[in-house]
Amino acid sequence: MVRAPAIVDTPDVDASFIDTLAESQEDCVWYLAYGSNLSSPVFKGRRGIKPLDVKSVYVKGVELAFDLSGLPYVEPRFANCRLVEEADHVRAGQAPADAKRKDMNGSALVPPGCTNPWVGGMIGVAYLVTPKDFANILKTEGGGSSYEVITVDAQVLDDCEEAREKERFRFTGKVLEAFTLSAPPSKTRIMDGHSSLRYLNLIRNGARVSFAEHRLPVDYIAHLDDLPHYAATFRQKIGRVVFIATFAPVVIPVLALGLLATDKSGNSPQFVNTVRRGLFASLWWCHDNLFAPVFGSGEV
């Protein structure tokens, strides 16, 4: 099996790690999906990936979070596999949610407005893919510009009908070592925030397809349904128009430059990544200090 460090930093993901995977002739690897890739039709269609095997899994030590910053007023947050303190976990579903629970970065684990939080860990779908296909996944996810690669122990869930009827889920006893993507603290927002309804529906629809395909727990799907989305008020909609009008002339050329400068391996030059990171940091500074006080939050 191709192995990576427990956490692979951005430069390694951008270059040598992806290239090594793409050229590797070793055994296949497990990739843990937790966002829109939960749905295998989406995963196969949009990514062009042909998984050799698929398992529904539970991962302790991480939770689904929406703290990866996007574009204020438009797509405020994206999904993230966030590390949590081991001592803060209990067996799935056996303790009430605590809205004051914090992750390792000090962020609240329970989104504001969520009445049915999942407190046991992360439910996802593990795909067995070739090293070349996994390299392609990394490229389509930005080649390390937003995420780091981490390894997790994924416990395989029993997907038989009897197990689903008797209890919320049941383990098979098999554990997979899987790669997944996690945004580092420097790229996340510590303030409360929601994803757009469009983005959340991608994940919800994927979970429903996976429920039919791989028997994902019903309670986890209910949790996804209960997550609040960013719903702009009239004042925030005005802020959205002003924000887009102000920054689109800068954002569009930078994004276009990134596409034009990306090589066939999916890697962008370092200066392009630096410009892109600086641009979005500036966008959020302007949001926090200029736009939010006038038009209201672009993420809550």
C-alpha cells in the first residue's frame, strides 16, 4: 500500500506526493469521502474515478465541520474533516450534544441553530482506488491549496438489512487505513458560519444516494438535514451585490491565472498559490472589518 506521512503538508501534496502516487505501481489505497463525494455516481461522474470497492465507514477522532472559508455572501463555507480531542468523544449516539464542546482549534463543534448534532464521529464512504486515481482526486481538490492529506482508521459498518433494522449501525470489526482531506487551522474560520443551501444539498443528496447504496445511518442523514444554511437577509443580499461588484474584477483574473498556469499534473506555480491565498485573506479581512458592520455577516 502506498503510504503518506500522517499529515502531508501543502508543498508535498502539490508536487512530489501527487507525482509519486500518479506513477506508483503499488497496491490500491482507500480514500475517505465525507462531502459531495458521498454519492458514488457524483464521485464517478464528476471525478472520472472508477473505485474498485466501496465501504460505508465510521471514523473516531474527526467530525464533519463547515469551517473551510469560501467566498463571503456567496459560498461562505465548505466541508472539512476536523480533528477533535479523543477525550471529548463518546460512543456514537450515547450522549446528548453539548453546544460548548470545542475542537482542537477552539471552534464550536455544534453549529449554531443545529438541533440534532451528531456527536459520535464522522460517517463517510471509503473508496478503494488506484494510486493514479487518488492523485487525480487530490488534483481536483486543489492539489493541496486548501486541504492536507491525513490518514485515519475507518471502521467498516455492516451494510446488511438486518443490521440497519435492529440498530442505528453495527461494526463488522474490520478497520481500514484510509487517506482523507483535512484543512489546517490556518485555512479555517473560527467564527460561526454556514454553508450555502446549494452546497449543503449536494452533500445531503449524496448521503441519500449512499443510504440506498451503502446503508449509511439514518440518524446521520437526519443530522445533515438539520444543519442550518446561509440565508441572506435583504441587507445581506445588498452586501452580496456590492461585494461581488467590488471584488469580481480582481478575483476572476486571479482564478483564471490559476487555471492557465496549472500544469498537466494539476500543480500551480508557487507564486500563483501565494497570490490566491493572499487575495482570499484580503477578501475576508474586508468582509470582517468593512462589509459585515454595514451589510451584516456574509457567513451567518
